[in-house]
Amino acid sequence: MHHLEAFASNPRFRVVGLCDIDVARLDAAAQNFPGAYTSTDAAQMLANTWPDVFAFCTLPHIRLPLIRVGVEAGVKLIAYEKPVATSTNEALAMYELLREAGIKSVVSYQHRYGEHYQKVKEIIASGAIGRVHTVYGHATGWMLHMMPHLIEYMRWYNGEADAEWVVGQADGTEKFADVHPSPDYIAAAIQFENGVRGVVECGAGAPDVPEVDYWWRKCRVGAQGTEGFAEVLTGGGWRAVTRHSNGVISGPGCMDYAHDMPPYIQDIATWLDDPARVHPCNGERALKGFEIMMAACRSVVQRGKVSLPLGPGEPELDALKRVLPA
Ligand SMILES: NC(=O)c1ccc[n+]([C@@H]2O[C@H](COP(=O)([O-])OP(=O)(O)OC[C@H]3O[C@@H](n4cnc5c(N)ncnc54)[C@H](O)[C@@H]3O)[C@@H](O)[C@H]2O)c1
């Protein structure tokens, strides 16, 4: 509904079709969009509506089949939710389909539009914390939920540098039963090509963010440089020490769909209108973050440093489940 409402309220878009396999949910949504074609089958909906954009927001286990449906329908852009996929094999297959068909893709990292997320980017990019040597992110939410977000914004704060290698360690199997199947805890060190070190932790045992009360907003993402630091709390604003500041400076901000969705959707229109104005949440960028997460998983299983880019291999979640102690 967040996605639908943002498309519907943007004058560059019209909602032409709705789909959910859950009829009650579909009917409830359709009441707000009279005139939109409805179906419990995505391929049927696309065949009857010929949209420019196909946006789907299913749970993580459904990605490749819906990418295929969108590619076969010949849409111009597919927008979908994090995580990119549940294995490297699946992600590689998805991007092969998208690239061959020349179809744009976008992944919902809309937190970046928050004023506090933007402020931290502005401070780091201005050089006010000196030369960045470390980027970091942690969340008490579990891996498939939160780690894609953390890595995406760490990469953003590090100028989108590619990663060279990743070392990871993990613990616990309880969360494999969840709809976002994950180890209970995972930590990774990332070596970026520009020499910057990334440190990321996710799940039970990751540091709390006591300033924030709601679980998925308990994320801290930032950068340390030679002359200071700047960091964002998803539900608790931003703070920094810079070469110009006299002590800590800070400001407000809290992840809010009403604030963050409209610019995310507008950037889809902008990219479709002008291919040079690539969406900041474009799928190729998201894939690089996903690879870092999967490299951390492979490192837990294989031990040692895992070099990027990744090729096909044993599905990472299955492999993790096999080796981790309960
Ligand atoms: N970007 C963010 O900040 C953010 C926030 C929340 C959730 N998410 C992500 O969004 C995704 C969905 O999460 P959710 O909490 O909305 O899940 P959900 O279970 O509430 O909604 C998923 C919907 O997809 C429907 N569905 C399942 N298979 C389908 C199919 N083949 N065709 C059509 N519809 C189908 C389900 O019936 C359900 O209504 C997850 O990947 C989650 O990680 C992202």
C-alpha cells in the first residue's frame, strides 16, 4: 500500500492493475483504486494492463519468478523490495534476465531520502570529517530484514566503492524459521577497493541503539574520518563531529514512508524520462550490496576472505543453516 499510494499520488503515474494471491487483501486494496484491473495472477494482470512499471512487494522467497513475469511482459522498469534475492544463484539469474531484456530495475532503499540520512551524506561528501577510513552499520533486526539496508547506506557513504573481499562470522539458527530466514546474528568486515574498511553487524547480539524505541529503526550507519565522524540513526536523527564543529552537532529525522516514498517514486519517473538520470536505488547498485551480504555468509561456511564478485555456488542460507550451531 505504501508503494501503491505513492505511485497513485504522483502525476506521472496511473495505477492500472493490482495483484495479490490473497483475495481479501486484493479486494481491500482495490477499494482505494476503483478502475484498476485486479487479478490473483501477476502475469494475467500485466497481460491485461501493459504497464510501463511493474512493482512487486512480496516476501523474500519470491523474486526470480516475478522478475521473469515482468521481463516476459515487456515492462520498462521493475521495482521490487529488499532483499534482492535469497541466494547468489537467484540474483545472478534475475540480473541475467533483466540485462538481456534491457529492463531497468529499482530496489526499495527509500530510507536514503530521509533528511537525517541525507544530512550525513552531505557532511561526509563535503570533506568535513576528513579522509574517510571506516564505514559502519548495525541493527538488532535480523539479516535478511536489515543487513541489505545497512550495506546500501554504508556503500553510499563510501562513494559507492566496490568491495574487494569480505570476512564474516555468524551465530544461531532460530531465525531460519522466519519469513526473512537468517542466522540469529551475523558480523562482517569488508575491504573496499578505495581502502576504506566496512564493519557491519546484524541481529541478536548486535549493539542496541538505545536512543530509538522501535525495533527496525534501531539502526546506526555512519562513517569515521581523520577529522571526525557522521552517523544516522534510522529512528533518531543524525549526529557528527567535524573539523569545523565545536563538539557534537546533531539534528532530527525518523524514517517515515509518507516522507520517503514520494521522492523514491519520482526518481523512477525521472529515470524513465531521462536515461542519464539513473535512479539512486538502481538494481545494479543493489546487487553489489547483496553480494557483500552473501560473501559474508559464504565466509562463515568456507572460512577466510571471500573475494568479490561472486559466481554461482551453494545457496548461502542452506549452507549457513547446515554449519551453524543451534
Ligand atoms: N524497504 C523497506 O523499508 C521495507 C519495509 C517493510 C518490508 N519490506 C520488504 O517488503 C517485502 C514484503 O514485506 P511485507 O511485510 O509487506 O510482506 P507481506 O506478507 O505483508 O506482503 C506480501 C504480500 O505479497 C502477496 N503475495 C505473495 N505471493 C504473491 C504472488 N505470487 N503474487 C502476488 N502477490 C503475492 C501476499 O499475499 C502478501 O499480501 C519483504 O521483502 C520485506 O523485507 C521493505
